[in-house]
Amino acid sequence: MQDTRFNYLFEQYYKGLATPEESNEFLNIVEDDLNKNQVHELMEVYWKNAAAEDVEFFSERQRNRMFEAVLDTDQDVKKKAGFKIWPRLAGIAAAAAIIIAGTYLIFNNNKTKDTESIAQVSDIAPGKVGATLTLADGKKISLEDAQNGELANEAGISINKTADGQVVYQVKGNSGASDKINTLTTAKGETYMLTLPDKSKVWINAASSLSYSASLNKQGLRKVKLQGEAYFEIFKDKAHPFIVQTDNQEVEVLGTHFNVNSYNDEPGIATTLMEGSVKIISGGTQKIIKPGEQAINRSGAITVNLVNLETVTDWKNGDFNLDKVNFKVAMRKIARWYNVEVIYDPSITDDMEAGGWVSRQSNLSSILNVIESSGLVRFKVDGRKVFVYK
């Protein structure tokens, strides 16, 4: 392989100017193991010199994914490498997906067209770590503002805020707090993590709430009530089943990792299992799901399907992973994190799909500009209203 030829093909491909023949030639070079070291070196040099704003747009986790998929590089190189956006992906051969996975939003309804960038955007910062803890006596504590250390003590249950911004419950001696209900609530644009008295961990997504007794254990059950979305890592305790209650169902587990999405604006309650086993109970219906499966409960009718787990737990990992996600579902995720209202022109259909990774740490304007670059939609931002049209 000639370095000059590869540089030329790389630049043409990056700018979206490569002919089909040049695209195929470029992909063949990248896929050939004999060229691995040279490709590795040239790409590393290029990404090191990438524009700072493009490097910052993508998380380190996303860049690492791409390097692992394309070059199988070592960790030192991954940490040093930067990244550059790959534009205009529609119509590129399927092999290109290996290279650009995790880098770019694609909205695909088999059409492409040139669009102008967002002319003027009132930029909105991403969400943050924050929540409000409501104690049994009605006292509300803003966890963003609260100092580290003990926040409260209820009947032998110590509630603490750690240095890394988590809430941890600790049982000290005999507890009489089984009837004292606490509620942790996140607003739109907030997320938080807490450790329950049994050492179970819960990540709570934006616009959600979790209610539980201060001791957690009540009548032999560990029971919490969820509104919105949360990811659970449950400490194993066969003697005390853990139950997540939502408006229309209960999820019963002994010790496992799973995600529950019960937002009111979604078509059903989605329970997704990462490891272990869970039982979903809704009315007279029961379903047991296995790792990699998602149960959707629509008014008591439960269906089970295999899913891409990373599109479910993306929010917990600081990303939007929108691979084959419905466009309007994707925009609901974005709306909750940036605390905006999305308003659709009638020309926006329900069958559009999203794809790729986008960091949740970017400002709203960065994400909307990338979406516009797909050529399928345009945006107008007015305050906290986002208008979507073609």
C-alpha cells in the first residue's frame, strides 16, 4: 500500500467525495490485515490532529469502540487518539459500518438531501448529576446543593452523600424505619445513583422517581416503586425477593441486573434483562425473561423480544446509542435529557429510524447539527422548544 494513495482515499472518503470505486478501494485497504500497521499509524496521526471541537464531541468510550472495531489497537493508543466526524454515510457499503460505528447519527428512510445547518440555536447544556430526596417527614433535600456527609438519620438508617455524588443508605443497629418512605426524584435533565440499605445499586434516569422504605425490607420483601426509568443492580438475597413496582406491573428478582422504562409517554413498560432472571407480573399474566430479552407490557399484554442491550443502557453509560431506534423515540430521549419540548411538522413520519452513538455530554446544538447533516430533517429552536421539519 502506498501511503500517499491511502492519504488521498482517506481524505476523499472523509469529505464524502469518494467515488464508489474509491470507497471500495479504501474499505478493502482497511480490511486487509497486511495493511493493519500502516492503517493504524496513519489513522492515529490524523485523529491526533483532528479539530478540538470534534474530539470533544465524542466520548472516550465511543472512540475506544471504533478503534476496537477497526484496528483492534492497544489501550495506550486508544487513550491517545482523537476522533473526527465521518459525514454523509448514506449509501456507503455495509462494511463501512464497522469503521463508523459509534460516531454519527443516521436517520434513514431511504432518502438523502442537502440541508443547511441550524442558523441560530439558543444553546442548551446537557443534563447533570442531580436529584431531590424527599424524606418521610416531608423534608426535601437538593442533592446537587447538599454537602457531602450525612444528610439525615431515620430510626437507625443513616443517609449519606458521598464525595462522588451518590446517595448511600446504611443500617446502623436495629432499624424501626420500615414504614418511613423516602423518594428520590430527578427532573428533566438530571440523573442520579443511589445505594440502598441492602447494597443494591440504582441508576435513575431523567424525569423519574423511586420510592422505598428507609430500611428497604418490609414484611420480608425488598420493594421499590418506580416512575420513569432506572437501571438496577440487585444484591443477591434469596430470602428477601426484590420487587420493582410500576403503575401496571411488578418485576420480581432475587439478584440480577436489569432496566425498567415506565415513562408515561412511551407505548408500554419495557423491562430489559442483562443478567440473571426476572419475573414480570401484570394482572393475571406472568412472564420470565432471560438475559438479552426485553418484555414490553402494553396494558397487561406482555410481549418478549431479543434486543440490543446497548440501546437500552446507553443513558447509564453517558451516551445516546440510537442504533435502529425509532426517530421519535430517540427524540424523546433527547428531550428528557435537555429538558426541551419537541414539536413535529406533519411531514415528519413515524417510520424513520436512528442509528449510531452520540455523547450525552454535548450541548444540544451539537447534536441537532449532526442530525441535520443527515439530510432528512431540519430544526428550529425557540427557547426550549425544538421544531422538527423537512
